[in-house]
Amino acid sequence: MTESVVLLHGLARTSRAMRPMAQALQAAGYAVYNIDYPSRDYPVEELARQVFEPLASQLNNPACRVHFVTHSMGGILLRYHLSKQQPAGLGRTVMLSPPSQGSEVVDKLGDLAVFQWINGPAGAQLGTGADSLPLQLGPADFDVGIITGNRSINLLLSQLIPGPDDGKVSVARARLEGMRDFLVMPYSHPFIMRREAVIKQTLHYLRHGRFIPMESSA
């Protein structure tokens, strides 16, 4: 059985953000699909359609095991898709800094025109209130490990978030019911997917279904 990994970048980013991860996965022998999608232009539902429809033949091939690695909102696109349809050969997923339970940043700033311009309609869906899309998706019913950060380079946004956070998402709200493993690392939201230690942990989870305990992962 061949093994492939689909990479999904976060909001207001491009596939370039996932390039170091893609290179490491290719070096490890995976077939890698580093997907670009117009994250600022459409709601999550339409973005998920645009991402996954072209991958249908790959995802529905029982001879291929398909893993996923996502950053930030990419994890919400994946959860939305998997709530509708799961690939025949679904493997493991690693989510990096996902707003699994939404983000208070959207609650506080979502009505501002500049926020809407930067983040688009999908960004408005990522709050923590009654209209939060992440909170409507329910627990994970697939094999997923989550890595999130507890360092911020945006202290202004961190003031809007209760508890430890990565500048966009609190550690508490990165958690997802049903996840198999959870790891907090000393990195910020915009760059966590590029860190060598995070890439190492991601590779380990895809192979073994668990993260390396932090005291031995340096």
C-alpha cells in the first residue's frame, strides 16, 4: 500500500508556508500533496469543496493510505470534509495549532472591517459563539494528534485570549474531543509548522500514532 500525505495551510497563508514540512515528508518516502487554496475568498464549506473534489480519486483509492497534516484553519476544512465523507484508506492526521473550539480573537474583532478584509468569510466562522463552525463539527472520529504552541509574537491579540496561547488560539481551545495525543511546544501560531522539532514530532506521529515525550524529543 502506498502512503501519501495531504498538507493544508492556514488562513491567509499559501502552500509555501508548508514547504519545509512537505520536503521532510518527501524525504521520509511519502507522496506529498501540498495544497493551495484561496482561504480568504470563501466560507469553509466552499473551500473544503475546492480542496477535496480534485483529490477524490486519490482519497477513494483503497490501495493508498492517506494521511493529513494541517495548520490552523486547514484543520477545520479537514474536519468539515471528514464529517461528510472519509477516505477509504484514511490514515493518521496531525493538526498544528488548530482552532478546534474556535478563537476568542474572532469574537472580539470579527465585526471590524479590517478583520473581515484580512480574514474573509471563513475567518468569521471561527469564533466561539453559537455560530462557531468548529463547535458544530463535534468530536474527532478519526486518528488525530494535535500540536499547539504557548508562545506569542502578537501580544495585543494574546490579551484577548484567556490562558496560555500562541497568539491566535488558546492552548485549551486547540484541544479536540476524541484526539489521540496532544502536545504543547514553545512556538507561535504563524511559524509552528516550520519548526524542526515540530516536523520531527509530526513524522513520528504519522509512523507511530503518538508523539515523542517532550523530555526526549530535543
